[in-house]
Amino acid sequence: MAAMKRAQSEPNLLGLEEELTCSICLGIFSVPVTVPCGHNFCNSCLEQTWADQVRDFSCPQCRTTFPDRPQLRKNTVLCRVVEQLHGCGTGEGKEDDEREEEEREAAAPIYCDSCLQAAATQTCLTCMASFCPEHLRPHYDSPAFRDHQLCPPVRDLQQRKCPQHNKLFEFFCNQHSRCICSLCLLSHKLCHASPLQEAKDKTEAALKKKLAELHSQSERSVQAMNSVKTIQSQAAETAARKRDLLRAEFLEIKALIEEKENQALKVVMEEEKKVCNKFDYVYKVLGNKKNEIQSLRDQIEMALTEGDDVLFLKRAAALQRTSIKEAFVPVIEMDHNMIHAVYQSAINLKDVVKLAVNTSMDKRMDAKPPAVRTKPPSVPSTNKPVVKKKLAADLRTHKEKISHSPKIPVPEETDTQDKKNPVKPAPNVGASGTGASNAATAARVKELINSFLKRPRAELLQYAAVIMLDFNTAHNRVALSERYTKMSVSDTLLNYNHHPQRFTDCPQVLGFQSFKSGIHYWEVELQQNNFCGIGICYGSMERQGPDSRLGRNSSSWCIEWFNSKISAWHNDVEKCLPNTKATKIGVLLHCDGGFVLFLTVEEKLNLIYKFKAQFTEAVYPAFWLFSSGAVLSLCQMKP
């Protein structure tokens, strides 16, 4: 069955079977070797054929004679063809065949070279022949064989002779790594040659030394593997402990957020319950009123059926004196301010969480990788109350104000003079160097501003910032709508809840987002540009008093529309500007470059005014409204 499959899969190889047949054993080649004349034979067949010959070795096929025994080399190409013919696609079959061939040869007895029948007991290296006990007797009895060297039976005596000089190998050339005879010493006189036994002892010692080194290397490899396994298990244990700690912390955070959620929902549900109870009471009163009216109707209908005139008049007089008041439905409304405050607190909490998460991610990306510790630091349990208090404080606060480390004050470079709080110049350490440095900085800022002014609006949109208005900063007359992107002036006070960040004197409101670094761009649409202003300010700007108005202090910069007059304000210094009919204003803030541009958004961006300042704090978008018809809207931009 296997032969049929092999014949079907390899039909071309079967046609070569005659070419792959040994002419001695008439079988498929087994370890084929090639003689110098080009013919191929099985290695074992050729060895047996030449076993009795000492010289004049001839090819069994073409009878070509060779004076010396040829060096037989395996024909590797022919071996692969034979393997394919036998269906041995891998090298394992070849190795198995060679191993079996060697085992058969090793198990075969060595016969006496004299009688060719009895098994040999000794081999004479001088006679180069093996002898049985009977034919070995002359070597013991005759003095002529006394100097002959005897050894246990050797199978391949020809391999112990030099093929060039037909003499026994006696030396070993270390430089060429081959055995040589005494005549070969003439051609190896420059080489280091040693007797075979000495070379064997040295080589055996070297192999034993290498074996010891390999053994020590193996032990070190095992130790290294065990060490890697130990470190791996320690790392897995550390990661598992960290995961448990993280799960515990996040479960605690979730519990705090769920508690805040339950409190907010409870407030709304209690307000709903209170309003529903009022409606139920009014509904009950109206039901009683309806029953009272129905009873009076029934009495009047019965009186109309009375036939006695006296009784009718008595009943009619009593019924006419009975009066029922009109049904009154009181105005019942939910406390929208309270619900709005609860909803705003939820939005602020979401923004606080987003800010905290994004800040931690940015810090992880900017921070260098920490050094590896063998033992993870333990987290003390005393930190948990601190974390709870911190999160609880964040939950109670509507918005987290970012505090920055104090910096050395830098003089602000604006287009207006600081009249109220002039900044004192720094000591002149090196007048020429400082002046050159300031001039170079001013030139770079000017070049940077000009590069932005040349850009089209489409390129500025890549810096677009999504801005929402901060409910907690809005004045009581500033009404917010359209998801905190539109502001207007209310005719009545809105009675916002008290908040330390709320403006109390000026009808102003700030954006919720703050900017400390980078480039940011936003647009504001003016529906009526009367008595309104657009600008930026620090979060530390005053919220009360006349200094809390935009541009009237050193912490804010703005442009104002006052009737038909347009002005730029900073530090209570006004600069009148040319009138413009633009209805959309773009604001480009470059925190690192130290300037803010106010632009008209039309077919082409035109500069209204620019402020140059070294911003030392986080900057917030700011807006001022005064006229009841003034409306400002934040534009939703898409890059």
C-alpha cells in the first residue's frame, strides 16, 4: 500500500530505480559513495570488495585501477535522491539508516585474515592483519614477530594507514588536525606534530575540560532560568497587589460619586414629592368644591319640582342666599433654581473628574519612567481618609481653581501704559546684554504675531477651543442659555445662589475653561454690539467693587463696544479704536508667546487690537454686558 502511494506521488523517481542500483549488491544504494572514475557503489559493498587488497585497487564496474586506496566520500546528492525514492522526506530517516548501518557493522564479527573463517582475537598493526588464536601463535612463538605491535581486533585497518605512503599513522599534526605517518613529517616539518598517544591524551584532557565548562555553563543557565522564574513570579504578585489596590481605590471613588448622585437625585425627588403633594391637596379641594356645587344643583332641581308655593318660596329663598366661590388653582412651580444648581454641580463634578484624569495622563506621559523597585511600596491606610476628604471637598466645590506655583514677576509688555500700578524695572545687571536680549525677544514676538495675522481662518481653526460659560461666576443680571454658550442681560434679578467666584457689581461672566500654555482660538458672535465687552482675565481678578470690571485692573484685557465707540482697556487705561461693523469676533490667545489678538471674522481676518503680556497665571475667557438688548453667543467651531 505504501509502495502504491509512493508510486502515485513520485512516478518520476521510479524510472530512476535502475540508475540508483548498486552494481555489487544489485540493490538500491545504501550510503552511496563515488570512486574517482565516477561510478557509485554502496559504502559497505565497496569496503568488503577492497578488504583483501593492499594495493592496485580497481573499480568493480569499469576495472579502472588506482595505485593507492581512494578516499571515499559520500555522494550527498545521490543520498537525497535515494531518500526521496524511499519516501523519506526528512533527515530523520537518513540518520536512522546510517545509525542502523553503523550498528550492523559494529555487531558483525571481525574474521581472521588468514583463514577468513574464525573470528579474530588480535590485530597486528605491523602486519596490518587480524588473526585468530591459531594463526596468531607465530607472533608469540617466533622471535621474528616479537617486535610486532598487537592490539584488540580492529575493523578498518586501512583507515590507520597513510593513503599516500601506505605506512601506519604514528603522529598527529595539530596545525592541520590530521593523522600523519613518519614520511609525512618531511612535508609537515614546520608544523607541530606529536605522537598519537600524546595527542590523544592532550585532546582527551581538552575535551574533559570543555565538558566541565559546559557542565558549569549548564548549571549557570539553570540558575539563571530559576532566577527569571522567581523575578517573574514576584512581578506577577506585585501586579496583582497593585490591581487589588487600584480596584479598592476606584471602588471608593465610585462610592463617593454614587453618594453624590444619590444626594442630587434625592433633592430632585424631594422637590418633586413636595410639588406633587401640593397638587394632590389642590386636586382634593377642587373635588370637594365640585361635590358642593353638585349638591347645590341637586337641591335647586328638587326645589323646582315642589308644587306647594309656600314651601317652594321658602326653599328658593334659602337656596338663593347660598353662594359658592369660584374654584381657585394656585400657581405651583418647582424650585428651578435649586434644580438648576444641582444639575450645574453635576456638570462641574464631571469637568473636575475630566480635568483630574487628563492632568494625570499628561503627567504620566511627561514624567520619566521610575526606577524598578524590588519591593512595592506599601500604601498606608491613613491615606484613605485624606483621599475621602479631598474628594468630598471637590464634590462640594462647583469648580476646582487651579493654583500655580509663584513665579518671578515679569513686566507686562502691552500697548498701553500702566498708570495705576507701574512695574519697577529690574536692576541693570548688564545693560548692553539685557537690552539686546529684550530687543531680540520683542522682534521674535512681533514676527510671530505677523505670521498668525497672515494665516487664513481655516488654519486658525486647528487651535479651536470648546468654551462653556461658568454659571458660578455669572452676575445676577446675566442670563445663560443654550447649554451655557449664550449670554444676555435680564431685566430682573435672577437670584443665583451665592458663590465666592460670582461677580456682584458688574454684569460679567467668565468661561469655564482656563488656559496656561499653548495656542487657543475661539469666536464670539455679537447680536447687538451695544454696551458689551470681550476679553480675557486671570482667575484671581476681583469679583467685587469697581476694580472688578474688565480692563479696569492689571489682571484683565478686553475690547468694549460703548454705543458706536470701540475701546481697548487694560489696567484702567483706555485706547480708542477705529469703528468696525463686524458681528463676529475671533480671539487668538498665545500663552507661551505672550500675546492675545482680537480679530474681525469676515472673508478675511482683520486685526482689531493686540495685547502683549507675559501671562503669569491661568487665563479665562471673560465677557461684559450692560444693555438689555446686548446678546453674546459662543460659536461652535469645527476645524
